[in-house]
Amino acid sequence: MPSIGYGSNKKTRHLTPSGHKAFLVHNTRDVDLLLMHNKTFAAEIGHAVSSRKRIEIIAKAKDLGVKVTNPKARVTTEA
């Protein structure tokens, strides 16, 4: 008989600390999918996306009101 183990609560499973579920995004069209679900899902930019595309994705997400979990990754700004 299997034991319960160290599983997390079903209501909070797969949630980030902000309360959103992560949705992997590779281009700006993927951000459009989150328009109706911006309270449930948050965009997470894939690791192989270039910095130019990352800037476009972040701008599009800001316009649509979608949260991005890793907005500062691989985006350099002049200080």
C-alpha cells in the first residue's frame, strides 16, 4: 500500500508564489493566448529566446496586462 508521501495540496499544486500557473512563451503570439487567462496564468519566457524577442514579449505582456515571471532574464539595460 503506497503512503501519502510529501505531495503538496491539490489547490496550490503547480502554482507560483504569486498564485499564477506558469505558461511557457516563445514568441509574442503565445502572449496573446493569455489575454483571457491573465488572472490564472503567468507568462514564463523560454530560455532559448533571444534578448530582442524578450523585449518584444515583455512589451506585449505589459500592454495586455499579463504577468511575466522572468522579465529581467537576459535583458541588458544601459545604466
